[in-house]
Amino acid sequence: MKVIILGIDGYIGWALALRLLREGHEVVGVDSLYTRRRVEEVGSGSVTPIPEINRRISEASKFYGSNITFYHGDVNDPDFVYNFMEKEVSDAIVHLAEQRSAPYSMIGLRQARETLIQNMGGTINLVYAMKDIAPKAHLLKLGTMGEYGTPNIDIPEGFFEIEYHGRRDTLPFPKFAGSWYHWSKVHDTNNLMFANRVWGLRITDVMQGVVYGTRTREINETGFYTRFDIDEVWGTAMNRFCVQAVLGIPITAYGKGDQRRGFLSLEDSISCLMLGLEKPAGEGEYRVYNQFDEHYSINEIAQFVKDAGESILGRSIEISHVENPRVEKDQHYYNPEHRKLRELGYHPSRSLKEDVHEIISDIQKFRDTAEKYRSSVAPKTYWKESSGLRNQH
Amino acid sequence: MKVIILGIDGYIGWALALRLLREGHEVVGVDSLYTRRRVEEVGSGSVTPIPEINRRISEASKFYGSNITFYHGDVNDPDFVYNFMEKEVSDAIVHLAEQRSAPYSMIGLRQARETLIQNMGGTINLVYAMKDIAPKAHLLKLGTMGEYGTPNIDIPEGFFEIEYHGRRDTLPFPKFAGSWYHWSKVHDTNNLMFANRVWGLRITDVMQGVVYGTRTREINETGFYTRFDIDEVWGTAMNRFCVQAVLGIPITAYGKGDQRRGFLSLEDSISCLMLGLEKPAGEGEYRVYNQFDEHYSINEIAQFVKDAGESILGRSIEISHVENPRVEKDQHYYNPEHRKLRELGYHPSRSLKEDVHEIISDIQKFRDTAEKYRSSVAPKTYWKESSGLRNQH
């Protein structure tokens, strides 16, 4: 199979490229190196070592004996998208090339506009290019479990049958996201449903939980790390907690810490994406997966990190509850369904509680790098302070 | 009260400005004259005579003895929005400054991007400027009944209480729009809900039906017409049917003609918007109205126009069913609620069946202009043909 990965230089994109190569598929990579630049801007960088893009691409190509073709450019530029789509006839396109940070989108008006316009613009270019050039190709697009928010009812996988005033219909589940970033993914989902309705494009829209981990089979095998961010803008809570444990900073759990989210290991995320590619949406089908394994509260995550950290590092680790910079419910019902991927054959292979050890050990290995970015870990981006008049940072 | 109207040069904006002036309010107008330019591009123009903007503003100011301050610029430019928001401390902002044509958004990728980015960008600038400069002002924003699509259940006003797997919650009603334009309004609605949630902005989001008519009390009193579009891109079905009747072209009902939509007269639309301004959303409130009076099928509208036209013009008028250029359900359930405005005190004063006579008479008065734009009335924009490689027109 020939797969175009938009966002090949990113956390998921790189790990997916290695898996595809290992399994003998042809990979085309597209990236604007946006995340590298934006992470640098907040005074941080990947804790794991990642070489510059051309070296990275050629090393992986060499290791697996298959050439990755790489296109450097911005998917929000229609000409750029039409150009690589015309040159590379592919079976599938995996779209990971979006601004992916909730805090970044909440820094101020400039970042809000950038997130909303950049993410929507890329997806629109892509569905038009598919419609014009590759109407039978399969689009695997990364959304987020955060699109659903935290309703007081079960969360289905995309659609649900409801009764209202005595009549029934199957409708998209109402979304309520918690940042401009998360809303940009809701807007994408809506635009993709419409592209499917009008032009019959084959689309898998993946509502993915928070992904954790530094390793996959291929990363173990090659030593070609994927990026790992630990600052307050680009790093997840899990990543920040682990780096705080290593650096001897108290773990900063936001608010009461009872917020629950779905989680998934990097290894299992890649397996799920592979399943989505190997068993694609049918002709004219738009399908939605909820892609996560377990859900945990922030307090539970903090406790796992504390326990693992104390056992590895041999010293006590403090958990400190700081003012929640986000606007989100502290306590809420949370019961999202996630059956479809298991029905396709997915079996989870990792658990968060165990993987925490591996993550902490990897950060220890690159402790000097983590130390360098120490000041970027504490919260600085407050939802209520987002403004067009002054930058929060 | 002091009101800023974004889109004062448009169909609704102009009629609302006259009403506000007549009732002694202070009006600030903002417009980029976008609609004038875009209508010219498709070889058409307003059938009713509308003078250039400065004359129009000064004539209305003189008639009602109150100066309209006018800002010429693009609401998708953050600096422009912050500039007028800082200069004009107002009680309310009415946001009508969006690309408002479904067919325009479906011409091709350029127009799709323009619609999605322009509409979203303006609304985002506005909520940030309100948050930073006028956090207590009331935003009255025009959405569309088209956001809901045509589900097989009743359509509530914005939110509904549902039971799912034995639990209950009140959630936003799931949207399913029928063009990039309609989706841009859904995206706005989502972004507005979030701006309200995070910053407590006071917002009324109006899901308006199709507005018909050439007249309001103030237009009758002043002779200052609002624009009236009749081409396939910028004119509604009702407008096109009336001009076809006058020009002796068969009425082009799209598809089977059983599609149903909600309708409202221009006079009553303005009364509803005035009610929304006089009884604003409370502090921290986000509320949604369904603003329409009656719903009709395309066939019913065509028949009203045929009957009125034959009686006024004294000759027979043909209804012709042409291939539907849109992708939409032909036959569907349609029962949207619309109680809230009536509870606020709204009483409809006009009916579509009667107003058709007035519209046809007005078009007859400007028949030479209508004749000039004759070739722009027939459908040319096909949803399935929208492309990034070639322009449909």
C-alpha cells in the first residue's frame, strides 16, 4: 500500500512512518516543520533527540530499504497540496498536519486565528484535492476525543440514535470542545461529513484520546526516536508530570484533578491507525472511531507518575494542585464507547501504569535536555486571559 | 441605545439601520462592500436601486436627523475590528458581515476557503474585541435555519434535553448543514458557544429562515430601498421565481420541489432583530432563536409566485422542474420549533402569499434592471461539480 502522511515529522506521524516502512509499505511524507518552530518559540524542544528532517528521512529510508519521498510545505496552501496529490497516486492519506496544542490556541487572538484557519484550510484543501485527483483514496484523519467534551450521558462513536418528541433519527453526537484547538477539530469533522455527503469521499475520522509514551517496536529496533514535548504548551499532562518527577519539581495537577480523559499508548495508537489503513472505510463511507484504551483522572495519572518516579528515582515526589489555567469541568460523568476498533481486531498491548516507568527512564537518559527546558513546564497560558491586545507569554 | 451594525450595506443591515434610526437609536455602520463586488462578478446587481455607500449613509442620516458613523473595512482584519470597537462604545453589536451565499461557497475551492475563513475570522475577531474592550455589550449574530439541516425529528431552538442509555443531558442540537456557507454558520455557532462559556459574553444567535420582500415601514416612508438580488448565486429561490415571472422565463424549481424551508418577511425579520436588541441576552447568557414564521415547500412558493404573477401580469406562467444543482433531501420531515420570539412579544405582520404581489410589482417597476441581469438567473453552480482545478462559471 502507498500512504501519504501529512505531518510525518510529528509525534504520531514519525512513529507511523516507521511502522509502515517496517511492514513493507511505501511512504510519502509531507510536513512544514511547523511544530519544531512553534516549540522553539516557547523556549522548549523535544527531550528525545530528533535529527533535522532530511537526515531523519534518509536514515529511516536506509534502515528499512525503502525510499520515503518528502515534500516540505504547508497544507494550507492549495497549490502545494494539489502538487503532491498529482505526483503521488496513493491508496491512503493520513492527515496529521494540524496545529495540535490546546494551550497554543488559547494564547491570544493571533494563535486562535492561526489554529482555526490553518487547521480548517488544510483539511478543505485536502478534500478538494482528493475529490479532483484521488476520489477513491482513503482519508484517515486525526480528530480528538476532546471534540465531545464531557456530557452527562454516554459518548457514542460519532453518531447515535435518539428519540425526541416521539420520533427517531440517527444524528451526529453534539460536540462541545474546550479550546479553539479542540473546536478546530470539530469544524474539521463537520467539514469531512459534508465532503463525504456531497462527493462520497471515503473517510475515517479518528477521535483519539491522549497518547503517551516514547517507544514503539520500531523505535526500539532503530533508535530513531519520535519527538517528545514537555512544555506547558506542547506537552501533555502525562509528559509534564514525568519530566517534573525527573527534574525534582512538584507535579502540577491542574485544579481539583478529577477531570477524566481517555488515554492510549503510542504503540497502540500506531496499531490502531494501521488497522484503519488495512481495513479502510468503504466506498462512500464516513466512519468514526473512538481511539483510546482506558480513561483516568488527572489525579490518577499524577499518582502513577509519583509511584513510578519514587521507585525509579529513590526519592519522594510531591503532587501540587495549582489553579486550573483551563476552563473545564472538575467533576463530570465520563463514559465514551470504544468498541469499533476492537471489532476490527485491535487488542491493547500496553498499559499506562506500566509505561510510565519506561517514559521516566527515557527522560532520565536525556535529562540534560529536559533540564534545559525546565522553565517551560509550569503553566503560563490561561483560557480566561486569552486576548488580542497583549500576548500572555 | 447605540448599535454597531456589521454589514450595514446588506439586505438586512440596511433595513435594520433605517428601523433603528426611525426609533431614535444611534447607529454605527461597518461594511467592506463585499456583496456589491461579488454580485457584480457574477454579472448581476441589485434590482432595486441602491446608491453608493456614502450617499446612502448621508441621505438616511439626513432623513432621520441622526448621523450614522461609517467604517469601511474588512471584519476579518483584527486591527480594523479593534479600531472601531475602541472608538465606538456601544450597547449592542449586530453581526451581519458574512459571506451569505450557499451557491457562492460551492463554486470551487477558492470560494469555499473564502467563505469558511472569512466568516470564521470575522466572528473570532469580534468575540476577542468584545472580550477585551466591551465585555458587557450584547452580540446579536445572524445564523441560519440551514444549520440544522432536515433531521427526521423536531428541531428545537438551539438546545434540547435528551435521554441516551438511561441518562439525561441538555445539549446543543446536532447540526447538519448543506453547503460550506451553511457550515460556516455552524462553525460560528460553535465558536460563539465557546466564547460564551470561557468569557461569559452575552450572545443572541439567530437561526433565521429565508427572508423575502422588498419593503419595510421605513423603506415605504423614505424610498431608500435595500438591495434585492435575483441571480442564481446571490438571490433566494423566492426572488428568482418572482423575477422569472416578470421576465417571462419559466420558474425553475430545483429537483422535485418538495424541500421545505422556514420563511419570514423582511419587515418581520427587522421586528424580530429589534426585539432581540430591546430584550437582550442576560449577563453571561448565550441564547438561540429560530427566527421564521411559516414553512413552505419550493413547489408551494413556485405556485404562489405563479398565481400572483398571472393575476398581476395577465399571462400564464410556467413552472419547470430542473435538475437540482444542490445536494439536499427532496422529501423530508420538517418541524422546527419557534416559540421564543413569540414569548418575547413578536407577532407576525405579513404573509408570504400576500407579499409576493408586492415583490412582483416592485420588480416590474425596475424591470429594465432585471432584464439586464436576465442571464444570471438560471442555475450554474452545481454542488457535485465544485472543484479546485477549474471554476464552474
